[in-house]
Amino acid sequence: MPNTLSSTGLVTNTQAEWITYFSNAYKSIYGSDINLDQDSPDGQMMMIYIQALLDMTDLLTQIYNQFDPDYAIGNVLDQRVAINGIQRQAGTHTVTNITLVVTKALNLYGADQSVYSAYTVADNQGNQWQLLTSVVIGAAGTYVYAFEAVEPGAICQCLILSQLQSLLFWELIVSTIRQHTPHLESTKSPTLNLESEDRSQCHCHRKVI
């Protein structure tokens, strides 16, 4: 039985090892002719016990892993990095270029200023996207600008369906997504003390009507 906690770490039984252990125990009590097939009453009862043990050892493994900053998540990760004198890498945001087809001259405010709310659109997954940099559009036409997801993390395969501010000049929006270090700060383990970029590409089209 390899269920041990030692200087080398935590080791728990696999399902196959539990089946072997319980099969031998059942046979020592009831005899070698006991039917432990999966469709037999004794076999099903044995698997209930084994599944309960697997659930408990899985929980123990998760608790044990929470002591390692590479595997900890959420509030426990904050505690671990504080104890070790390091900082978690902050979550970053997906950025996508959006092509705007407008019918007149206008000003659009971006996230680079704080006086006005940044112009924002929403997709069919509930994600919101803000214009990164304020722009002055001098005439009707087609323009391409960068928008950033409000929430951190990778976003792909979504369709922009609505604008959060009602402006009549919008005719069509089409965009190609670009992922830039898309990870969630609160749910994924950080790459500690490192700054990196993910240059992987994924594409989706978005339309505002």
C-alpha cells in the first residue's frame, strides 16, 4: 500500500491498487470463488468503498499541493507567495483589433484617459471590450483600432453583438483576436518573477448591428 507522506512527498493509491487490495481482502473473508465483477452486488459495493477512498485521497492531494506556489490557487496562492517573499504575476488582458465602419466624424474615448468612460462593446459570452486609446475620426470611413477585454484571461470564439453606449454611427465591426499573456490572476498559478508574452494566435469574427 503506497499511501505515504515522506520527505519525497505524498504518494496515494491508484484505483487499480485499491481494487487489488479489496479483492484480496474480500476473497480472504468469503473465499476465492466470490463474484466481484462490476455487475455483481459485491463488486458494486466494493467500488463504492474504493470511490470514497479515491475522493478522499484526491482531496488530500489538493491540500498537499496548496503548499507549493506552483500549484496553489486563489487566496492560498496569495498566502504562499507572501510566505516565500515573492509576488504572483498579474493577470493580463486579451487584445483584439476591431475594424470600425462609421458614417460621420466623431471622437471616441479610450482607456488611456479617466475623464470619460472608455467606449465599450460586449460579445455574446458577456465579455466587455474597451477601446485602448482615444481617437479622433475626421470623416466617414473604415478604421482599425485596438480593443482590450475588461477582464483578464484568454478569450476566443466569440461574436460581438452589442455596444454599451448607443451611437448611431456604428455600421459594422469585424475583428481578429490577438492573445497577449492571457492568464487569469485569481485562478491560475503564476510564472513567478518572470515577465513573458504568449504570441499564439486565435481568430474570431465580431459584428455589431
